[in-house]
Amino acid sequence: MQTLYPAPLTADAFAPFGDVLDATGDFRLINEGMCQRHHDRARLDFGTEGRAGISIFHAQPRTLPYRFDLIERHPDGSQAFIPMTQSPFLVIVSRGPNHRPQAFVTNGAQAINLHRGIWHGVLTPLHAPGLFAVIDRIGPTPNLEEHRFPQMWTVIAP
């Protein structure tokens, strides 16, 4: 069995794969001082033949230990996952099919933006209802590549 232990999601650890979206760090006050704007948190990239689209995903919750062998990537555009509830979710990423995957767990108040072409696991909420707003590329060409590892990986609770 190939085992992964998820790390807490941090901007530094996740930087090679994408952006962590959260309400930390610098901000400016807007709306008569009643709202903090944490500005420009993600690098959205939809290529020359795409546009941004917002979809709603309703994924079944998973539990740890979690077993997987499938990763995917979107070569033509970035993909942001914004939970619509304050529940942690599991994020699996890899530098490629021949590399060891990495696992992260969000803190319940974080979203992610996967950069264009980053290999990642499927959407893996750890609690119901598993509702996410997803901002990704809408375009005329296919934008999905999948890879199955020859052996299953198991993510164990930290």
C-alpha cells in the first residue's frame, strides 16, 4: 500500500500547484468600513480560446482513509474550487503521473485555485453537503486529461 499523510494547506506548500484563497493577510476596507477586501487572490488562466465559467458541484463526501488511483489535469485552463460551506476538504496534487502525489487538508475557511495543467485528484469533500462553486475554463476544445496510477494510494488521517 502506498500511503500519504495530508498536511495542512498553506500558501507556501501549495504554491507549486496553485493559489490558496482565504481571508488572511493584507486587505483594504470597503463598504463603509464594514468589509475586508482581500484583493486578487488567484491567477485565473483560461487560454486564448476560453472564458471563465462558474459551475456548482455537488460531490459526495469521502472519509479517511481515502483510496485513489485517478488524477487529472486541465491543460487549457486553471480551476478554482470554492466551498459553499465551512467544512474541510481533501486536496490531492502531483507534479505528474511519474511523481509521488501530495495531500493537503483545508481548514474549512480556504478555497483553492489549481494552475493550468496541474495534476490533481477529484473533488474530495470530507463532510456533507459537498457544495462548491467552481470557476474554470469554458471553451470549444476538450480540457481534461486523466491518469491512473498502477497501484492505489491511501490517504491516512494525520
